[in-house]
Amino acid sequence: MKGKSIAKLAVTLVVIVLVALLALFGLKIPQISKVYGIKPVSEAISLGLDLRGGISTEYIATDTTVENFDTLMDSTVSALRERLTNAGFTEANVARQGNDRVRVEIPGVEDHEQVVRIIGTPAHLEFRDPSGNVVVEGKNITSALPDQDGQGSYCVSFEMDSEGSKAFAEATAANIGKSISIYLDDELISSPTVQSVISDGRGQITMSGLSAEEALEESENLAMLIQSGALPLDIAEVETRAISATLGLEAIDGAIIAGIVGLILIILFMLIMYRLPGVAASMALCIYVLIVFYALAITGAQLTLQGIAGILLGIGMAVDANVVIFERFREELAQGRTPANAVKFGFRNAGRAVLDSNVTTLIAAVVLLFFGTGTIKGFAITLTISVIASLFTAVFVTRSLLLAICNLGIQKKSAYTR
């Protein structure tokens, strides 16, 4: 029993150290001609606008009297989100603000003017025949992506819904050899020539007369412009701001330092106050931190300044759970139980209180997650992850490690309590 406990504690400690190093520095493994790598957690975690910088744009609906306004507003938000994702801005945050406004936040954008031009004109996209008649509107476009044709030339591949497919098939059949022009807010952005009938709603716009580099850039720009086309509601730009990450980076550096100092102080406190149980709690706390950051990296949840606050709050809850459990553990020791039995009864008696406190916090976090927007949602995401991780480490990890410590055969009460 003693040997197994020593092995269990040693393996746990080694795993914590290795996983922590992997989180800090990542891992690169050369395999023949390829390199398979695991990114450091700091690179894998998606940073929010306040930490990474980017642009923030606010729009307002121009007509709030239309029928089913709320439904159309929600559809507009969804359309903007989907089109930004298809255009490559997978970390963009699109959220409804109040009754008639939409906020679009895109972190990590370097070319601000290009994105402002694309998302700043998400109004009327139209495909027009040579006579100027509107054939298809932007609302009929389901996707538009930069691509390469059969000859390896860059182009834009697009797809339409059933309504657009039918109209476009008729238009292309009637205009082979002629141009069907693409207009965005009455401004001509492309005028491709119809080569054949497009009956399935899937077509390509080739980039002719350009170098490979120019064709790639043009296809990317055109795809994003098409994706930004007509929305269920007409919206007007209210404000667009380029946000610097300087303040955020300074804040995150300060938060990291504060977190490390706080973690060290908490570990020292637990060791002084609870001796060997404090060792188990400290190891569990390190596991908690690793679980939270790996969860953020794997799920792709954006980390914001408010999210960092959620993580630090979770650390406090994890420590609080251990304090409640260890106090019950001390009471069981005082009644003359052996350390191993004190662990079992202590966790049994304190488990309900720990579970209730975490569940009530989790309910609040889930409510914020579903009804909150922007930075509130960022806080809710990290708080939810933190609560689940703290509950797991406090109830299962700490208990397992503490039992292993008790099974080392140390019977002196002074080793377990002050």
C-alpha cells in the first residue's frame, strides 16, 4: 500500500510537471519530411479583442417598423456571423446590442481598411444581366470562397439557394458570351463573362489577366465582398474603431504576474495551515490551472480580460472547496479517526456543501452564457470552465491524492493539521 501511494504521488507530480512544460513550450516532433507540433497554450488560446487588438464596428437598423423586426434582426446577426466565418474571420464576434444595433468585433486584424471596406458595406449585392435587370440578390448567395479551377488558376467559387439557382440558370442560358455584372451598393465590383449555363447554382468567377499573386488577392477580396452582400435588414454603420492591443497586453501581463503570485501565496497558505493535506490541495490546484487553460485552447473559446477574472475567481472557489473539506477532515481527526477514515468521512460530510456552492455558481454562469453578450459572455465561458474544473479537482483529485498521502503510514496528527 505504501509503495503504491508513493508511486501514485510521484507519477502525478511528474505528469503535472511534463504537462506544464508542454503548455509553456509546446512540442515539435520531426516525422520524415513533416513536422507535427503541439503549440504552447499561450499560442493556441484565442485572445479577444481587448487583448489582441483589431476592429470594432457598430451598425444600426435603418427601419425598425418592418414586420417581424426581431426575427429579421436575429437573422441579420446570424448572416453577418456566418459570412465573416466563411470569409476567414473565424474569431469574429457578432452580437446584437439593445433593440436595433449590431456590434461586430474582429480580433487580430492587421489590414483594418480592407475589413472596414468589406463589413462596412453589407447592404445591397446584386447580379445584373447586360440590360441592367437584377438577376440574383446577395440574400440568395449561400457561400463564396477563393478557390482554384481545373487549370490551377485562382477564382471565386460560389453557391446559391434554390431560388437563386433557378433565376441564375435562366439568366446564364440567355446570356452566354455576355457579362453578368456584380454590384455592391450600385458599385461595380466584377463583370465576369458567362461561359456556359449554370443550372445547379454553383459557379466560378475566374481572375484573368492577372499575375498569380494578384489573382489570389483579388479572388480573396471578391469572395469577401460577395459574402458581405445583402442582409435581411438594411443596416447603417454608426462607428468603426481600430483597437490597439497595447492596453490589453499590459493588462494581461499584469494579470499573469498577479495570478502567479496569488497561486504561490495560496499554495504557501495551504501548506502552512493544512500541512500534508495542503500538499494534496496544491497539486490539485496546479491540475486545475492546467485543465482550464487546455480547455480554452481545445475549445477555441476567446480569452478576454473579463475571462481572466473568471479564471482567478475559479481558483478562489477551488481553494474554498478545499478549505471546507479540510476543516471537516480536521474535525474527524479530532474525534479519534485514523487519517484515512477521516478523509472518507470528511469528504462525505463536506461534499454536499461543496457541490451546492459550485452548482449555484454554475447556474449563474450558464445564464450569463446564454443571455450575455460581448465581454459578459467571455467571462461566463471561462467561469463555466473554471467551476467545472474546480469541482472535479476538489472532489476527485484532492480526495485521491489525500488518500495516497494518508496511506504512506504517517499517523502523527501534527502532520495533517496545525
